[in-house]
Amino acid sequence: MFSVGFEMKGSSDRTKVVLRHLPPAISQETLMDQIDGFADRYHWVTFRPGKPGPQHQSYSRAYIDFKKPEDVIEFADFFDGHLFVNEKGIQFKTIVEYAPSQRVPKQWSKKDGR
Amino acid sequence: PERSARVAKVRPPLHQYIRKLLFSDLDKTTIEHVLRQLRKLPWSDCEPYLLKCFMKVYKGKYGQIHLIASLTAGLSRYHDEFAVAVVDEVLEEIRVGLELNDYGMQQRRIAHMRFLGELYNYEHVDSSVIFDTLYLILVFGHGTPEQDSLDPPEDCFRIRMITTLLETCGHYFDRGSSKRKLDRFLVHFQRYILSKGALPLDIEFDLQDLFAELRPNMTRYSSVEEANAAVIELEEHEHSVSADKANSEKYSDSENP
């Protein structure tokens, strides 16, 4: 759809990707089923539901931090451009890109004693 | 025709409380208190709503945006997942703004640029994120059939986005590799500016202020051709530097078999 100057490139140490333009009403479960084959290759995933409906609709997104940079390339080959079709027959074409911020939550985030 | 009275949105008490803290209580004297109150919230319930409110920085006063960035940094100690989400979310907002280029969203898009800059000032994003964003704004949609709607030739909004971000955090790019990165970016930026032709005066004044503040001695090119030549020179220089580097690596390889 849009050509962006941030295509997947080799020789990189980046591991965090963002899945964009997912259907607004997709559930996390549906998405996770689709990428089941990669289940043991990432250590962090977070899902941002979109907003369905006629007004101010927005796409869903997900962020995934893979264990190895090579996993990213393979995943992008597999899922970039993946088509979702909703019950009305509308198509949504997934975009897989490196997340612009590569930060992921620190595992040791303390429990807040407040 | 009769119209029913507009029904006011009823928000759960916790959401009302969050809004009160962020949109009316928050100022520089109360920020410690607000941070403490936010930490006391039931996080698993409130996190999505809190994220939504943090993205509404454009509703408050422009001068308050740094307080929201400061809160983000303060919360990251206990809720790093949230702080990471804030950064991802603001970068997504910027990207969606470029994809839609909706006139009605301009105010909030400017606020998000400012927010990103403040997140850098609170050491919550790296300079590489700032520079990637700056270049993204220069090139997004260019070379596609949608170019004229995404970045119309007479539209200077992207210049305002960039000046906003650099006004907020550009003064930190004054040494080392980030200084060189800003020098390089400003050449590309000048080429972009010149491609727009004659600028509205307010934009031109903002640019003059920006250059005076960040790089008072930098050449301001006066034609697209000059700026193009400067970009080409820059790229040739970079090319020769990386070739030198490759050569010296080869050399050291042969030294150490």
C-alpha cells in the first residue's frame, strides 16, 4: 500500500517488530492462532486492539520481540502482507516492520510497594 | 424536529479520577503527588485507560506536555511495560498522522511531536528514534502515487512537525555522533524546505529561529540545486568513509590470520 523507506534489511541486530493494519475487530486469540508456528521464537508480545465502527476507526496492532534477528526476517517473509478478511468481505493487509523504538519492558520491573 | 438532549458520557469513577489528576490537578508543583496517586491505582484495570489519557496530551496546555513525559519516566521504574507502550503509541500516532494527513488532526500531531521530544529529554527514547522519525517525516509517501495527497507541494505541515521536534530536543544534539547526525539531517531538511518553494512568513521565521538556535553558523542554501549538491557531497563523503573502514578492516584481517 505505502512504500516506506524502512523495509526489512539483513545484517541488523533489531528484534522487535510491529504488526500494523490488522483488522480493527480482530481478537488477540485469532491473531495468536495465525502466528502459532513462531510461538517459541519470541519472548515478549503485546496486543493493541483497534477501534471498530464507522467513526474514527483504527487498526489493531501487535508488538513482538523475537529472540534472534534472523527470526524477524523469517517472520516478515511469512506474515508481511498477510490478508485478513472480515465477515463483510473487507480485506486488511498486514504490514510487518521493525518497531521504531526497540525498547522492551525490563523483566525485573519491580512490584510497586507504593 | 425535536432532538433529544445530548447525553453526557458517564465515566466510571476511577476514570474520572484519572482525568482529574492528569487534566486538572497536574502542574509542576503537584507532579510528585500525581505520580504517587497514579502508582496507587489498580494497574491491571487502569493501564489501558491511562495509556489512552497519556496520548491526549493535546487536550491539555502545550506547556504541560513535559509533565506527562516526566510522569512516563517516573512510572517506568515500576511499570516499565506501560512506559514502553507510551513510546510505541506516540510513534504510532505520528505514523498514522502521516498516513492520513488529516487537516483536523494537525493540533494533536504537533502535540505528539512535542511529546516525543520531551520523552527524549527525559531519557526515555534514544537519539536514533528521534532521527529515524525526522527522516521518516521527510520521505514518507514520496515516490508513491499518493505523494500529492500525503505531502501536497504547497503544504508546509511537515516542516512544522520537524521544527516542533527540534525546538523541543535539538539542543541536546550538540556533541559527538548526535551532533554529526543533526548536521547531516539539517542538510537533508534544507533540501526538503527548498523543494516547497516560497514559504509562508510564519514558517520562515520559525526556521530562522531554529537555525539560529541550533546551528548559527550553518550555511542556509538558497536554491534546490545548491542543497542537492550539498546532499550529494555528504553522501559521497559517507561512501568514502565507509569504504575506508572496509579497507582497513580487510587490512587488519590480513594482519591477523
